[in-house]
Amino acid sequence: MVVISNYLINNPYKLTSLNTFAEKYESAKSSISEDIVIIKRAFEEIEIGHIQTVTGAGGGVIFTPSISTQDSKEIINELREKLSESDRILPGGYIYLSDLLSTPSILKNIGRIIAKSFIDQKIDAVMTVATKGVPLANAVANVLNVPFVIVRRDLKITEGSTVSVNYVSGSSDRIEKMFLSKRSLKAGSRVLIVDDFLKGGGTINGMISLLTEFDSELAGVAVFADNAQEDREQQFDYKSLLKVTNIDVKNQRIDVEVGNIFDAEK
């Protein structure tokens, strides 16, 4: 059961035949079925995730990872406290996030929280823009077991043929350009956009424009934190783990609240 549990956790959203387990572990399918029932009950009790049994000739089991609301709130509150530390304020009113978004345990938990909030959506890929959003998008994609694609602000010869769009940068109000390799995203994909910090919204609007160029559809937007002080034309819905309500550079103070990630659960 331990080995089967480990396999399911490391292969989320994948349909696996009971014959696969029976042949690999030299056990009868009836024994494997009994083990799956026990694992399913244990996973649901501690809210690791859900195991769905698919009947029929092409059936098997599918593991969908999850995380309890209580654990999610505890994790986000810990992150809120860390983000509120005054020494995170950088010149220009920016906030230092790199230490949080480079810690594997934090990224893993954030990935589980964001993935759970889009559990009812069909997602084919996760998109982000280089470079700070990459670890975060990778963490979410790992939980969803889908590819993640990186939009770049500069043209790389190693990307091959690319599609580009112009967008208005939220931080500088300048018109800039972003690129995505033509091979990165299949037409008709449903894409979850993930980013580290939402300020003016220009970067995310640019990525949404790119989706149109690839005949793909926006499945949702998730950010680690957003700046409630920033004026932005709200052209998209998004889910945030944290909301920065005040950055007082003079007094070295940051006020942070829990974002809207739990709003749908109220």
C-alpha cells in the first residue's frame, strides 16, 4: 500500500489500470482493489486528495491531489506574517519575494493551494512570464501534472519561431513586447496563468493576448500576492493568496491581508 500510495501521489491526474499494479507487484487484482479502498479512505480522511475509480475495460484509478482548507489557511497566514516583515521593502516601493519563492517547501504548498482552487477547471498548461514567476508556475504545474510555458520579454534564438504581442507595463506605463515560442503551446489549450506579484495587470493582460494568438482559452489567473493600492483596469478575474494593502516606505511598514483565494468557499 505504501508503494501504491507513493505512485499515485507522484502521478496525479493519470489514469492507471489495476493491471499495472497487479503485474508490477505480482498481486491479484482483488487484493489491489482492497488496498486502493483503504488508501482512498486514508487520503480523504487527512485530505491529501481523492482517488476516483473508473470501471470498464479501460478503467483504473485516478488520484487528484488536494489540501485541507485549515492547512491552507495556516500556510497562508504564515506567509502573510513573513511578507509583512519591514525589511522586505525595496527602493521604489517594491517588495522582496525571492526567498519565499525559492524555498521548495513553500512552493510545494503554494502549488497545492492554487491547484485546489482550480480543481473544477480543465487545465492543459500553466503559463508565466520569465523570470520570477517560473518557480511558482512550475510548482502549480507539478501538482496539476501539466506542462508549463514561459513567456519571455526578450527574443531568444533557442526558442525558434515565436509569436509576439505588445503590452503596457504596469510598473512603467511603457509599451513593451513579450514573446512565446510557437512550439510551446498547442492550439485549443485551456491555460492557467500564474504570476508572483500583480501590480498594474499589464503583464497578465499581455499573456491573455498571447492566448488569443495561439487559439487558446484562459482557464484562470492566480498570483502569489497583489497590490491593493495599485489602480488597474480590471479586465480579468484572478485569485490571490495574499493582498498588500499598504506599503509605507517612510516608516518601513507593510500591511498584508489574506487574498481572495478562499472567497468561493464562503
